[in-house]
Amino acid sequence: MHATKLFDLSGRVALITGGSRGLGLQMAHGFGAMGAKLALSARKENELADAKAELTAKGYDVFTFASDLAKPETLEPMVDAVLKNFGRIDILMNNAGASWGAPAEKYPLDAWNKVIGINLTGTWLVTQLIGAKSMIPNKSGSIITVASVAGLRGQLGPMQTIAYNTSKGGLINFTRALAGEWAQYGIRVNALAPGFFPSKMSDGLLKVLDKQILGMTPMGRLGGDEDLMGPAIFLASDAASYVTGQILSVDGGMTAV
């Protein structure tokens, strides 16, 4: 097989949670460019409409459905709608997430429950549904979860995001455990651990800590508009057919030093 063919996603269906903006939309562009059909979910209908317009202008086949990881009752209708539209889901990009900043000794319980509920429980429920309804019956699939360098290290400078760090650490072992259990079905489960990328979620933090973050990053810059595309395409594609249970850091060297 020609090496470039290994990265071809033609005919495959990729569902991206939190796909209407930021890193999710970046990865949607990457999957679409490699031939995948795109299903995007997010909370806000207007943002999904904008993302669909942006992606269809490139000629990609796009389906959208509003759902909220904080509301489990919205998840099965979303998965069912994608399956009704495309017939199957070959790639699941677990990208949607939330954060909350506060000192650990004062961290509100409702904030803890919100972050854990979205980042861990919501991600698991979507994954479980897609495994049961599509990937296990089809004996194939690639699940990619967006973790974080915050799940690989205890404290990143002066960040006070105990629930976020805990949830991302949980997603890392979620990835390893599920990879071991679902390999028998031909399903690969991996995670990306991004460093700091400009986004709506990180905007406030970067305004305050940008110099410190750049100082912790050997490459001396933030992640860019295309820096997550290649790693995501790799893990989704046949180029990674013997890769499962792995965590790929995309962080400019932050976790290497």
C-alpha cells in the first residue's frame, strides 16, 4: 500500500463532540480534507450552523445535531440521529469538555460535579453508546479522546483547576482500560494530550499566564490552527492500525522537560 493511502479516510464517518469551534472544528477540517463524512455535535445550534456552513463550503459532507454532555438524555438521540443519517460511525473524536478555576480548598462542589460530569461521565456515555450501536457490531472503529497535558502532570504553573486536571487524568486511564477491553472487537482507543492552544476555554487563562506558559514550552509558542490535525488524522487512520491505548502529547515539548 502506498504510504499516503494509509491516511485516507474516504467513506468513513467521523463524529466530533464539541465540533462547532476551536480544536473540534480544526480536527473536523482535517478529517474532511482526508475524505471523511462529518457529524458534529455541540450545545449551541447557531455555532453548529456556522461550522456546517464553513465545512460545506469546502465540499465536505456534514451533519449536525445539538446535544449536551451535561444532559445525558440528549446523547442517545444525537447518536441515533447520526446513525440514521450516515448508517455507521467509524471515528469518534471525544473533544467536548469544560473547565473551572478556583483554589482547591475552596473549590465549589457544583463546579466539581459539572466538570467531572461533562469531561468524564458524558464522554463515557457517548463512547458506550457508539460502541454498542455501531463499532462493536461492525467490529471496527477508532476512538480518540482529547485529554490534556494537565492530565499528565500534577500542577501546570499557577493553574487552579483541580477538577479539570483530575478529569483529564481519568480520561487517560479510561483510554488505556477501554483499549484493552475493546481491542477484541477491532476497536482502537487512543488519546491526544494537547498543550496550550488558543480557544474560548483557554482565553482567560492565556491572558493572565501567557508568558509563564511559553516559558514552560520548549518550542516557545502556543499550538496553532493546524497542529492537532495531523496527530488526529494519524490516530483515526490505517496509519495507526497497530496503535491502541496510547497517549500522544501535542504540546511543543512541555511534558518532555
